[in-house]
Amino acid sequence: MQTIAQKMLVADRGKLITALVGVVFSVVLVNVQTGLFLGFITRAGLLVDRGEADIWVGHKMMQNVDFPQDIPRRWIQRIRGIPGVAQARPYLIGASKMTLPSGGYEDVYVVGVDRTTFLGHAWNFSESDPAAILQPHGVIVDKHEAEKLEFPEIGDMREVAGSRARIVGRTQGVMGFLVLPYVFTTYERAGHYLKKGPEVCSYYLIQVEKEADVDFVCAQIRKRIPEVEAYPREAYTRISIDYWMRRTGLGISYSAATLLGLIVGLVMVAETMYAMVLDRLGEFGTLKAIGAKESQIFGVLVVQATIMAVFGSLIGLAIVWSIVQLFSTPRAPIVIPATVALGSCGLVFCICLVSAWLPYLRIRNIDPMMVLQS
């Protein structure tokens, strides 16, 4: 039956190509849409995910890493005495304005890190290193935000909230969910840029001892300081992402576009297979006349659907890989995990099986006598 299925499939190359286009279209759309969504939404928790802190401690109602509330810095001493805490450092985040050479202004997001541990610092440096912020007035920006900041070079001076800022390093691809460029500097200097005194901070970044239970340490922090909330890194990353998922239509819009692509692919494959069956009703009738069982008849359609799913998925994944290589950028990253790629192929395979079932309903009604009488 497998040989018969293959010969029937390739006999009409036009319809075969049409069906393959439907499969390829579905694979490409599902992967690219999902990749764009993941690349964009994961930036909402980028500071948390890459901050190297095991626990983030902030205001009781902390919901998003970019929108913190001030908490007293002195409370950090209570945390340092909790068993399992290796170190606890203050962290400062907030919006400010950078003066540009043209006389204009650009809103920026200032990130102040501890000058000894560099917890929560930038990463993926293209020039310099984290210690560069220890230089006088030192700040680090991302090279992909150069246009917004009027193309600063290493050593160029700017002003942030009226205080001097000198570009001492650049990262590559450190861009958050918001449109504001990140400006990394020391905790003390960030206080000047944000007009905040040394008595407050945005978060406490905690690193736990090697054998410590992170959830237990979080519970102890909440118990010792009821006014704050403490989350493991992974949990606060999800909370920051969920914040934007709940307040925007990102999830709905991307899901709707992906679903539409699947429906279009299903219709194209189902229509093509149905047309191929209609063209070969006599051949299927012959199979019935010579004693082929219903399961064998359906097996022919399943083999054809499997062939289209496999070859269409391989072609689609090759196109997806090309799109990622050509069009994925730090500003619009396309992130496609292996689970997404394999899952899309499995989903398309299911679509092809459904498409095989539809023409089978027509074949079931074929009377073998029609072959004998013709």
C-alpha cells in the first residue's frame, strides 16, 4: 500500500506542490510568529533573567522589574543575617533623561549596581567590561541604541539629570521591553541620576549559599520583613512577563495570527487531498474491488499525509532557519527553541492526518461495482 500511495501522490505533481505549500506555510508561520513573540516578550524579564541574583526582594506589590517602588536600604541588614544568604546588595532602577549633543533629550532607564560584586550588571560586552563603570562618571550603554543617543563613542560625555556621564563601555543586544535605552552605572552614581538619596533602593539582590534552599530563604525574608516580597529569579522573570501579557494584547494577537495560519494550511492541504481523491475515485474503487480493507484504504491516505507532513516540515524548517539568520536582530529577535520547532512539526502532522480523514469520508461511499460496470 505504501508504494501505491507514493505513486498516486506523485502522479499529479501540481496538486502535490499545492499541498506542500500549505504545509510549508503553516510550519513557517507558526515558528516565525512564535519566535517573534518569545523574542519580544522575554525582554520583559531580561534584567532579572541575566542579573545573576538568586532572589529578588522588592516592594510588597512588585509586579514588574522595570517599575519598582522605593524601599529603605537599611532593611538589607536584616536579610544578611538570614541563614543561607551568601550576600545581599542594593539595586537601583529608574527613568531619567539624558542630554544629547544636539540639545535634545532622550528618556533612559538608569540601572545602578553594587561596585564590588556587580550583581545585576550588564552582559554581552562589545567594548570594555563591567568594571569600567568605576571610572569617573562612567556609564555603559548598548550599541544598538546608538541612534537614540546620537551615536556616542567611548569617552564621549553626556549629562543625565544634570550630572555628567561619560561613555566607558558598550554592550550588544542588552535591550529591555520598554523603548528606553538602559544606562548602567554604579549604585551611588545612579542615585544622583535618579535624584534619590542613599537611604533608598529599588531591590535587594540576593545570592544564596550553594546548598541553601531558595524557596526557604524567600520565606524567611518575607517572615523577617513583612513589608517586602521575595521571589526566586525564575519566578520574578515569569511575573514580569505576565505583567505585560495581562495588560497588553500581545498574546491574543500573536495567537490569533498563528491560528489563522494553521487554518489556512489545513484548508489548503485538505482541499488538495480531497481533489486528488476525486480524481482517483476509480482507482480507490479498484482497490476495494480486489479486496482491500477499509483500514488499508485509509492507510493509503495516511501515508500520503505523512509524506507531505515530513517533506513540508523539512522545507519549512529550512526556510525558518534562513529567516532567523537573515532577519533576527537584537531589536526584533526571533527566538525559536527546539521544542517549538518540533512541536510545530507535530502540529502540522496532526493537521495532515485530519486532512486525510476528510477525503476518506468520500471514499467510504464508493461502491466497488462502479469499477466492474465501467
